[in-house]
Amino acid sequence: VQEMKCNLDLIHIIYSLSKDLGFPGFRVGIVYSYNDQVVNCGRKMSSFGLVSSQTQYMLASMLSDEKFVDKFLLESSRRLLKRHDKFTKGLKEVEISRFPSNAGLFCWMNLKKLLKEETIEEELKLWHVIINEVKLNVSPGSSFNCSEVGWFRVCFANID
């Protein structure tokens, strides 16, 4: 077996329960690193968002129950698939193209045809209309440095 050499100071693991388990309200995550500067910075920042002992206890109890976790993940997957299919079917019905996806909580939809001009400013104007008038929580592609204007990320996991 050939040994791989790498600089462990450059490897950091960042994880949260928000996306994988659909627990965004809990705001629980980890930062694991061999780099003392990264760990110390994380410690300083964590004092602004400590996880309560009650939350820690509840999550530890839930996550240590393998039967619950298996059932939860199966049901969560079933519900996400149902919402994904319903949302993407709706996009197709109104002739809005999307980036193909088969997993996750989000979908990328292309609303370029709704822009008056293909500019970030117009994308942001449309975003404000969608947020304030349509009441759909989407994120403009420009906030993710998308190379093409008109793309929006929508979370279908939290809407019926």
C-alpha cells in the first residue's frame, strides 16, 4: 500500500445537521481540523452561537437510536422525492427549465426569460418580486457566483 502524504493543516471537515437531516432550526454543526489556528478561530466564534445542553441531549438521544434514524431517513427521503417531483412537474407545466437533479433539498430553475435584460441588477429585481410578492424563498444565482444570470436556487424541501 502506497502511503499518501499531505499537509494535514490544510484539511478541514465542516458538517452540520441542517442539510443532511433537515434540521436547520437546530443550528448544530462541527468543525474538525488539525490546524490549531482554525480550531481556535472556531472556538472564538462558537461563543456567539452555543448549542444548549437540552438540544445536545435531545439530538444525542435521537441520533443514538439507530431504529429511529433509519426510519427518519427513509421517511425524509420519501417526502423529499415527493416534493421534488411535485415541484419539478410544476416547473415543467409553466415551461420553466431547471438543472437536472435527483437528490438534495434544492433545485436550480432558470428564470432568464423573465428578465428584462440579462444583468445581475435585473436578476436582483426579479428576486425581490419573488420574495416580496410571490412569497417564495429563493436565492439568486449571483449570490453563488453563478456564471449566467437568471438562475435561482429554490428549496423545495420546506414547501408543500
